Amino acid sequence: MKTVLLFLLLAPTILWAQLMKITPQDTQRTHLYLLMRDGTTLRGRVIQQDSSIITVRKPNGDMSYVEADQVLSISANRPDTPAQLDQSNGTVFVLKDGTQLNGTFVRRDSTMITVRKSNGQLTYFEPELLVRVDTVRSAASSDGYSADGTTFQNPFPAWLLTGQTAFTPDKGRFYYRNTLVVLNEFGYGITRNWSVGASFITPITYVALVNFYALNGFLPNNSQLFTKLSVPLGNRFRVGLNVKYLDRYANTSSKRGPLTYQLLTSIGSNQRNVTLGFGLTDRGKQRYYVYSGVYPPSSPAYVDVHIPNQSFLTLGIMQKVSPYLTLISDNRINLGTNQYIYDDGSERVSTSFAFRLDRRRHAFDLGFYGLIYRNTDQWNGKQVRILPYLGYSVGIGGK
């Protein structure tokens, strides 16, 4: 019994002796190489060792904190590293600001989550910053994740190119998107399931491009308001309703602008999904004036005629293909016949394909947009038009 008690008393001392200890000479060097147990090497200046944690300032100025028991050796020269450990399976912790951390969960309390990254370093973040936890198959897998923690998620999963997914913007965050220096869109997440937004066109660039670019059918040619409600149904299924009001055209006799309702279903995660949609555009009524022909003319009479609605189907694809790149395809099929009114661009199908260059708070969209018309003479005798697409998006605040 005395032997057991003696062992228990000495166990902390024995364990402390096994930990890597920092000497005063180590803290005086401008840089050292710390060889970790997983075979990776951390380069930087050792600041201090507090209890079992070693603080290291990396060359870029960032601070890293590693557990002393995860360090095999410390040297002034780059060590010969052993073979890397198998990391064919791992966990990715996705934060609200787009940061994705590959590592292993260590602990969680009321204020902090602790994760050990693949190089042995400990990192800490507040629980409310965590969006989700993904499991990946490899350090650089087809899911588009890398093991260095520098991967950026698609920061705008609510937006395709001209359409929407069933996901909503983050609560309390503003979003801005510009397309071809013509369309300016703003969005704001009121709650986790409800967002609002508005858009307007830049008159100068619109006038410069409208004849060449066939913007009608591609981008709205007037201001609009929109809102979206969505709810998750499980981990891989989300439904939403997007409502959009396009301002009335000044040169028409329509009583109001078109009102569009679109039901959306996104299958997958907010980084890799397919979105199916069905929409209906209610164009309202158009006023026609009728004169009796009696002289002197009497007060003009008028009649309000309902404008036929436009129904359509949409298909959106969003796929993370690399740590910094997302593939996006946004497609729409207009049902029914051409109504020969101002807001009907006569296109049967609109299709697009682009790559989104993801960064932490902003992204660039580069690709093309195609219009397939109902008749062969809708645009200078061409039934198909292919147009370049350029967009820029940025998130503001809320982090």
C-alpha cells in the first residue's frame, strides 16, 4: 500500500520529467525547429513554456501553442523528419469567418473549444463561432479540404450566379454582390432562417452594355426587393421560399411590377449541393384605354387586362472542388409561350457555368452565361448567345 501511495505522489514528477523543456538558450534564438510526434515541423521563435504549453511565434508573426508532450525535439537546424502519419481520415471544423481547421477535438467548456491540429498545435475558438464539423477522407480530398488549415469555404452559399439556393445569409451579416459593374445586390441575414435584400442597376454601365449584352433575360433591368425564408429538414435537406418584387417599368401601362415566388430545395451541405426550384412570376394587370369616338371626347374609359403569368424551373449546382475554388452552375427553363411584353426576353433557357475564387470574406465569380431563345430571330438571327460573366461578392460585419 505504501508503494502505491509513493508511486501516486511521484507520478506527476515523472510525467513532468518526460515533457520537453525549454532552456534559456532556446528563448534567445531567433528561430528554432520543433519536431512534432506526427512528423511535422514547426518553425519559429520560442517565447516561453507555461506549465505544459510551449508558446511559439511563427515567422509571419502568428502565435502557436503546442503541448510539450507532442514535441519530440528542438533544434536550431531543420531536422530530418520521419514519415508522416496516416491522415486518411480527419475532421474539419468550419468557422463562421470561413476558416477551416483540420484536427482532433480535445475538449470543450462553456467558453472555449480546444482542437489539436494535424501538426500537433493546439488552437482555441469560441463555441458560437463553429458552423459545422465535417469528416474528410484525406488531407487533400475531393471535398476540397487541405490539412494546413488555410482552406477557405465558399462564403456565399446563399447565392448562385443570378439565382438563389435554399440557404440564407448568416444572421447579422451584410452581403454585397456586383455583376458586370451593372447589377448591385445587397443582402442581410435577420435570423438564421430569414433574410432580406435589394438591388439596383448602375445607369451608366447599363446604358453602355444594354445593346451589346442583351441584359434583358440575363440581369434585371430595374430595382427590386426580395426576401427569403428557409428551414432545414435534417442535415442534408433544406427548403426555402424566395419572394422578389421588380419595380414597375416607367414606360409601360402595368399597374405594378412583376412579383415572383420561387420554391427552392437544396440537397447537400452549404458547400456541396444541388438546388431544385419552381417559380411563378405574377405580372399583374395592364391598363388599356378605350375612347368612345364621340365628339367632343368624353372621359376616357379603360379596362384592366391580366397579363399571363410566367412559370419556370431552375437547377443550381454548387460544388467545392479545391481548397480555394467552387464550381457553380445556374440554369433556368421558362415554361409556356412568349408573351411579347416588356419584361419577357423571349429566352427559353438560360444556363451558366463559373468558378468562384473563394477567400475569407469575399469571392470572385468568373465564367460564362448563355441564352437560348424560343425563336431563331430573337437576337440578330441567333438562337443562342454566349456571354462572359464576372461577379464580385463581399461580406461585411457580423463576425
